[in-house]
Amino acid sequence: MTYLTRTLLGIFLIFLSGCTSPDVVKIGLIAPFEGTHRDIGYDAIYAARLAVREINQNGGIHGTRVSLVALDDSGSSDFALKNGQALMLDPAIVAIVGHGLDDTTELMLEGYAAADLPFIPLSLPPFAPFPAANLPADFAARYEAVTPFDETPGPFAAPTYDAFRLIFVAMGEAQAAEGEITRDSLKNHLPKSTHQGITGTVNWP
């Protein structure tokens, strides 16, 4: 990943972390955007960006737009704890997708559960790495279209995209049944939701 690419991504993440309104609901993404495992983070951020762009272009969740808040954990326990806690403290964030590594995932599971914050771990089935060679050409083209330099999707692209699409399904069900999308309403509906995704049928693990 070039310095220019990292700079553009940094600007993009700052923009995504900006203000929201009552008509916007946030989903957090935490992954290694720097360090040895940064390829996981870049796979994830562009797939998440694609999913969020597509849902908003189609009117959001019954009119509620989705905002992405992406933070780096660098594959580090210290960064995972610090930035995971930052996401937990934002009441507008109703779900988190990440971390992509077993160690950082295991570290944060208890904290997210204590915060009543639905969390989809990218390192565990059904959101484990998926061979890039098996991706549909249409998805790969759409993914490349949201990257700065037509970068190709890797093994964490499809699981991330499917995770966000599953959350969107549960959000729609929560809003239809309870009139709002919150951590509590999402926790009520995410366990019952399924999505036929790129990697197969996915649900909340």
C-alpha cells in the first residue's frame, strides 16, 4: 500500500467519523489499517465502504442512513482495547465488525458483550477469510470501483461485506418491529436474522 493510498484512506476515515443526525445510525469497523496485518484492514474498509454506499444509495434502512466509523487497531492488543473502548462509548454505534485476528477478537469479546454491543468477528466462521479467487466478478468490480486505485479484493473483503449486509437486514427488522434502531433493538433481531451472502448463508455467530 503506497503512502498516498494510506493518506487518502486516513482522510476518508476522518470524514466518516464526523457528525451524524437523528436520521443516521453508525456501524463501527475496527481492523489493522497499519502494521504487519494491514492487508486485512484494507480489505475490510473498502468492502464496508461499498456496503454502506450501496445501502444509502437505496434509501438506507427505511429512510435512516448508515454511517461508517472506522478505527485502526494495528493488530495490537493495546490499540484494540483503546479504540474498541472508543467505539463502545459512542451511543450512536449500534454494532461493530472486526478485528480480523484471533488475539484481538478474543480480547474484546467480553467488553463488547458488557456494552450490549453486537459484534461480528471477521476471524471466525461464518465470517472467516474467503478465497479471493472465488469471488463473483460483479462484486470484485464494484469493490474495485470504491478503491482509490482499483485495488483488488482479498480474503477479508467478502466476509466484511456479508457482515454489513447481515446487520442491514437486522436493522430493517428492528426498525419495522420496534420503530427504532438501537443496540438493544438490534440485539433482539440480529440473532434471528440471516443473509444469503457472497460466502453463503450467514448469521450472527
